[in-house]
Amino acid sequence: MTGQETTVGDVTMAPEDNESHRLETDTDDGLLVIVSGPSGVGKTTITRGLERRIGDAVFSVSWTTRDKTEKDTEGVDYHFATPEEFSQLKIEDGFYETARIYGRYYGTPRAWVDEQLRRGRVVILEIDVEGAKQIKSKLPSAFALFVLPPSEDVLLGRLRDRKREGEDQIQKRFGEAQREMAEARECGVYDRFVTNDDLDRAIDESVAAVDLARATPRSAQ
């Protein structure tokens, strides 16, 4: 995706421009932060805590081919695209990572992320282990954080306490969570594991980890 703009729906994907005009607020310590964790562990709350506590943090909004609902806001919840538009962007290397979930596609936009990193922002992604592995293979300097529950029993209790699903579906999610935690430990992608036994402490630990990673020279892309 270089040399010309690409328009998808109402959104224009700008070409990469390393000579783009710098703003007074631009810095040279941009960092891509990946936050992962099993369903029910509280990773979204921790992600939002990072976004609030880090002054120049921005949250990456994924592209998706799923249908837009009445509750969705374009550019806030997702960027919505047709399967054909999504496929074309993927062909043009327009995503850092993509995933197919229940027949719909999701992707992290490369051009937007690169622009924010050039501006010195902390770009936060909330993605699964497979997505984290894809991104780390393309951007090794990314900082990956995985949120763990205090124990598997606590996680199972949290899934039940949400009262969103029947026991069969809860057990299915629990089994997937066990698999995801094992894979996260074994894959070598994650730089830091944070146990969410106390939410405020977990957010504090996550912010401190990101601040340290930002201050420490990391491998180049």
C-alpha cells in the first residue's frame, strides 16, 4: 500500500510517507503494545486502563467484514468493510494481522498503526495469541503483554458470574481459555505476564511494564 491512497467505504488508507510533516507533539519513542488474555480475565478493562493512564496512548480499531449493528459506531467499534474490500487490503499487505472468527474477518490496519508509531504514540491492540504471533513476526519491537487469572478455578467462576451463557458454552470457553494460556506460555511471543488478582494493581503493573519497555531500546522492525 505505497504510492497512492486506497479508499474503503468512507475511510481513506493513506500511503506510507516517512517524510510526513512532524507535529510539535511528535516524539521518537512510539511503541506498539499487544494485550492478550482469555475470555473473562479482564483484559479489556486493563486495556482501557492503559489507554487512560498513558497520555499519548491510542487504541487501534480493527477492520471487520461482520455486519454493522445499530449499536456500532464506524471508526469507534470497528471499521466496516465488505469481504471484497477486506480481501483487497490483505492482498496489498494492508494489515499487520488478520483472523477469521465465525466466518467473519478481522484485521489490524498497518498504515494507521505505522503512522501513529512514527508520531511517537503508544498504540494498543487487544488481540489473541495467533494475532500476537503474526504481529511479532512483522514487528519484533512490539511489546506483548498477556493477562492471566489468579487461577483456573477463579477464571471459571468469572465466566459463570457473567451469566451470559449456559454451562455447555461456559465449559467450551473455559477449555479454549486453558488452551490459549498454555500456548501463550509456550510460544515465546509475550514479554510480560500480569496476573489480574486485583484490578488496580494489575493496571499499575501493566502501565509500569509499558513505561519500562518504552524507555528501553528494543529490536528494530
